[in-house]
Amino acid sequence: SLFYSHLCKEGHRVVGVFTVPDKDGKADPLALVAEKDGTPVFKFPKWRVKGKTIKEVAEAYRSVGAELNVLPFCTQFIPMDIIDSPKHGSIIYHPSILPRHRGASAINWTLITGDKKAGFSVFWADDGLDTGPILLQRSCDVEPNDTVDTLYNRFLFPEGIKAMVEAVQLIADGKAPRIPQPEEGATYEGIQKKENAEISWNWSAEVLHNWIRGHDKVPGAWTEINGQMVTFYGSTLLNSSVPPGEPLEIKGAKTPGLVTKNGLVIFGNDGKALMVRNLQFEDGKMIPASQYFSAGETSVVELTADEVKVAETIKVIWAGILSNVPIIEDSTDFFKSGASSMDVARLVEEIRQKCGGLQLQNEDVYMATKFEDFIQKVVRKLRGEDQEAELVVDYVSKEVNEMTVKMPYQCFINGQFTDADDGKTYDTINPTDGSIICKVSYASLADVDKAVAAAKDAFENGEWGRMNARERGRLMYRLADLLEENQEELATIEALDSGAVYTLALKTHIGMSVQTFRYFAGWCDKIQGSTIPINQARPNRNLTFTKKEPLGVCAIVIPWNYPLMMLAWKSAACLAAGNTLVLKPAQVTPLTALKFAELSVKAGFPKGVINIIPGSGGIAGQRLSEHPDIRKLGFTGSTPIGKQIMKSCALSNLKKVSLELGGKSPLIIFNDCELDKAVRMGMGAVFFNKGENCIAAGRLFVEESIHDEFVTRVVEEIKKMKIGDPLERSTDHGPQNHKAHLEKLLQYCETGVKEGATLVYGGRQVQRPGFFMEPTVFTDVEDHMFLAKEESFGPIMVISKFQNGDIDGVLQRANNTEYGLASGVFTRDINKAMYVSEKLEAGTVFINTYNKTDVAAPFGGVKQSGFGKDLGEEALNEYLKTKTVTLEY
């Protein structure tokens, strides 16, 4: 149906659709789409009888006047008089690089034979079996753990649709080639039968792996264990150390298998190992391989009234699929009653549609083939009991912002929420009124070590390390969706825990977090190395290429100003690169990070991939910087702490570091600017997010001729700002993040007054509960003053005047700082703007705008504002290593 839609979109006219008859009253999707468009649809069960074309079928075909037959997927035998009838003949899609793997099981044999390349061919039909001339071909690499499904979904299906449309266009343009297939290299393999799919234990691990994955799901590669046939599904090569497990004798295998917590480890005759995820017994029952020795221990659950209704609905669905079975009984076996793999997809989809969105996996059907067992599995899934380890969350709940907010408060280690090892907790405070939100686990050194060990095991031995890049991206997309689905709750938690204005938190704190995960999800399968021409050592030849590989376990330490967004900026790139992580949120704002951990489990992230340890920088943060198993640390925070982290990372194991540190970002406003815009954006540059903003304009330089008017307008606008509860929709300015920070800002203002700067507005705490500060404006700030040199990280506008026309003078003053995070300039003169942007020493320059960050644009500073980038493609390189490979041939 998708191919049909693409053809129509490109302007081709489909004059008729010939497809299979409805099955159990359900039409083929292609028929539904075509009928909706008014295209004639024909549903003949077959085209010929006893070798002769059925007259009625031939007449129906010729009535549409086709100029080209297109067969993207054909399960019927089409007679040659029909194939040759149109002006341009017929073209067929075949999922192999012909002439290799002619026949009906091409994708399976691509894997079974260990091909390094897979692909498809669009060819002109003739009277042979997949022997016609080639029109076009496409290929892709076969990844080490590809399956029939991943190859089909990743490449053969989406690229096949594009290629078939391209082929039709080539024919329409008279440019379609007819390249004869060579017989050299041609192979034909038939459909494998179960009796031919037995595993040989005289094979290497790689050959075993190819045999198992090539037969998954039909007919299934099997061996004999304890006197019965056991079929293996879900094979992956094991490139790390073999995990501990319980030995399992396998007939013919020289080395016993090992039943581990992740699956069954088996060994080839070369001593190398692979992991098998699922096992199926002769009676059709499938189990996780890790449960081989406990397969019979599951108890039968009693159904509630609502669950009985679900079971009755599912029985009707089974009856519709198994139309040959008069009555669906508890003992009815789905597959022994005639169901095929296509029926599995139908069953899963119908249950999703008719049972309240219940999402099963195809494997759930294979693991419970009898109706009674299937209902038990469904009920456990409904109750959340059918998970590897049920996530238990001990929430703190609050009725606030017209919703019930549920907040995890414990450490999140190895997929579970748990108290700190020593049981210690601390209070996290609501800055709006100074009240205690809840007690949060205070991670100890032992908790850090547990989290790192879990991340290391997940990277080296777990599912994450074996997962292909596109699947990793799928999990990240799912996590982004969950963040978006829960954005109101997350924004509410952010307002409670950090004082962020709710409307801003929705758009920026949470909104940009969602965008960041989606952006980096798209990068997962686009991380590439390169080939490099090098001098040849004649008479031999060389090939040199690079690979981009994940680093391993990464530590991430984030600040308190944008708790979730800072988490997203670093962890999304880290995860996209294939690493595992241990993240320490700021001690004063841990709650959205812990909620994020809960959502990561719902998204399907394997345990140990993401670990969150709330606590202090002095204990947990310091241990992370020193830990020998961490290969990278990403930090956002103050410059003094960044220096200490860098030192610890160097002395411990020379771990890679990226630092986003303090700033004193200059904003230069020239007299030829658009003043209204400069006032509006200049205020945003300082007061956005209460001034708790890494790139906030720490010092404004305003040209003398517009200085006084600029100050007057800023004060007028400040007086319009509403200071209040961040959860109120009309609030413009919320509380500072925590009490100690408010006190620091008040001291900052006192210092400014003492040094002789003019306090034009504000400078005081707002007289109400909580940690509120008035938006503040200082003028007459001279270069030697404390206010001119040090970052406030609060709602304090520091204004200095510069002489009319003195561009180089103001640039020298703007660059006279050890910081270099961001900067800005307002002017209508593009030449002046570009000159200033070249001379400003900063990681980012804004021209006639400010705070305009985007997930695709790299973000980071120079000088003592740090090094390394968040966001954009460059951020990926912070979490990757480059390996150079040279071979001689």
C-alpha cells in the first residue's frame, strides 16, 4: 500500500490492483487503499488451472489496459501471457543481489551463508526463476547481529519502495536498462524445512550465529537438549567476557552451554561464544533462555472480571484468525492450528486495537502458543508482572498545578530505585516558599561504585552493547515521546524544585529536552568513519579506514539552573554514541532527573544503561572524577570546580573531559541598532530564567548616545514584570533556585554599591516567602570593579557606557575577561556586526538576537569557560573514540 501511494504521488496512474481474496473478512491493505482511491481492485484466488490461464481472470486483467506490470510482492504464479502482455512487460522486486540467492527465502539465506552485503534487485520478469535482466540493484552492509526482521525493516522495505518507484520512472523516461544476469555466482536455495535446520556443533561461533539468525523465526534452528528438540531464537555474538551461569549439557556440543541472567551462552568449535535469547520446546512453548531451569515455576493467576472480558475479546480474535478451528479451547495451539508468522503480526495488531492499546510483542505469541498460556501472559502484561524485573517506585505525591505529581526520590541504579547504601537522605526545598518538597537519597561512595559497576556490565555484557544503532535510536525516540507525553508533570516538578516559571519550563526546560533526544536519536545510525588513501607498500596494497566507537562508561555532572535540559544536552549525545552513563544531578534539583530515570525504564532502556545518583559534588561528584572504570566525564558548572574535576580526571586514569564553565558574556549595543528590539532582547539576555543562565549577558556595553534612553526603557519594562509563584501562568519572574544563591546575589549587589556603581533599580530581596529577588540594574560600572569581572548568575543587569564610534575600544574591554562562553552585538550595520563577531573571543556570538540556541548548533566556550561542545554533530565526538584500521592485501 505504501508503494502504491508513492507511485500515485509521483504522478503515475495505477489502472488496476490484483491482490489476494479477503481473509476472514479482512481485506489486503493494498486493496483498501486502492478502493478508497477508486482504482479497480480484483481479488482472484489464482490465475491458472492445469497450466492454462483462467479466461475470466485474463479478461479482467486486459480490461484495465496496463502498460506495465509491477510486482513488488507476489505470492501467486502469474502466467507468462500476462507477464508479457503490457507494452513495457513486467518488473519484479527480489530481496537479494541477484544472481545470488534466487528463490523464496533470499533474506534467510543471505544470513545463513554469512554474506557481508545484503540488498535487493528490481528485474524484468522472464520465464525463469528470478533469472530476468536486472533493471537496478541496491545493497547495504549486513551488521553482525542483523536478523531477517532488522534487514527488512532497516533497508529492504524502505529502500525497496524508493527503488521500485525509481524503476517505474526510468521505464517511463525510456532510460531503464536491461542487464543480463550472469550465471557465475548464481545460487538457488529452496525454503528450509525443520528437519534440515538442525545445528551442527562442528561449526565456529560465527557460523552457528548465522545459522540461528537465518532460520529465525521460520523454521527455527534446533538442537537436542535432554532428549527433546529445542529451537533457538535471538542470537547475538558475544564479544565480551562470558558471564557466569549454570552449565547445560547439549547433545553433540563439546562444551556445555551456560544459562546466564541474559540468556543461554553456547560455544563454537573455535571456542568463541554467542548468546541465545529465547528457547522453544517441542510443544510450541517459548521461554526466555535465562529461565531454562525455572521454566515450570510460573503460577496460574486468577482473572478479575475486567480481565475475563479481555480474555473473551482475545478469544474472538483467535477465532477470526483460526477460522478452521470450530471452538477455541484452553488447549488450542495457535501454530498447530495453522497460524503462520503473518498471523502473529495480525494478532498483535488486533489486540492493540481492541484491547485498549495493549502492546504485545511478536515474541509474546511464540512464548505462549496455547490459548490458556497466552491469556496468562496477557494478564501478567496488563498487571505489569511480565517484565524482567518489575520497576518498583516509591513516589512522593503532591496535588499541585491541577494534577497529581508523582516524584521518585531514591537513587536509580541498575534499573531499580533504591535507598542510599548507608540510608542517608537530605531535604530538597521548594524555592517559592522555602518548604521541604521531600527527602532524597544521599548517594554514598558505595552507591557510586554500584552505579559504575552496573553501567560497565551493561556496556560490556548487556543487551545495550549488542544493540544495533537503529534500535538504539528507536529507544531514544520513544524516550523523547514519553518526555513529551509527561511534559506538564515534568514542568511542574521543575517549577517546584528549581523555581522555573512553569510556562518557560514547558517551552524550554522540557521542550528543548524533548527536541534534544529526538535530534540525537536521529544520529544513532549515522555515526560513520572514513576511508583514507595511504602510501602502498608495493607489491602489496593497503586499505585504511577509521571507525567511531563508544568510550564505555561516562559520568555526567550537571548544574541546577536547567536540571532536565542540562541532563538532555549531555546524556542524549552520550547514549546516541552507544555509551552507558552515571549521572549526578545538582544536589538542590534532583527530582526531574529521577523522573527521567523512571521514564527511561518505560521507554525500554536496558538496566544499567542509565544510572542517577543524587547527592553532593564533594562525595559523589569527586568519586566519579576519580573512578578508574569511567572513561569520560562531562561537566557543566563553575570554573573552580571544573578545574578540580579536570585535575582528578587526569591523575586517576586520564579520562576524557568536556567542561562547560562560567561566563561573563558581553553584549555590545551600538547606537545604530533597532532600539526597541535591543531593549527587549537585552532584558531577555539578562533576566531569562531569573538570570540563572549559563550564557546570560554578564555585562552590557551601550554606546554613549543611546545609553540613557536604553536604561530608562529597561527600567520601565522591569516595572511591568510580574514577580510571583512560578506555577501561575501570568508570572514573569520566579524565585532564585536556592537560599544560598539568593544570599550570594544580595552580597554581589552590596559589593557593587560599595565600589561606586550606580544602583538604578532593584538590588533587594522581595518581601514575601521564598527566595525572590528584584530584577536589578547597575550603571556606571567601570572595568576595574567586581561587577565588571565576576559572574552574578542572577537577574542583575550590569551596564557600562562606551564612547560613540569606539568599536575597537569596546571590543578590547569586552574581551578583557578570562571567560568566553557567549557574546552578542546589536547593530543595523552588517559590516560592523561581522567585524565584531570575528573579534569577540567567545564560543557563540549572537547578532541582533540573544539566547537563540538550537539542538543542531554546537554550544560551548573558550578560555576559562571550558572546552568541548554540547549539541549538534560536534557533541557526538565528545563521546566517541576514533580507531584506525589498516590491512594489507
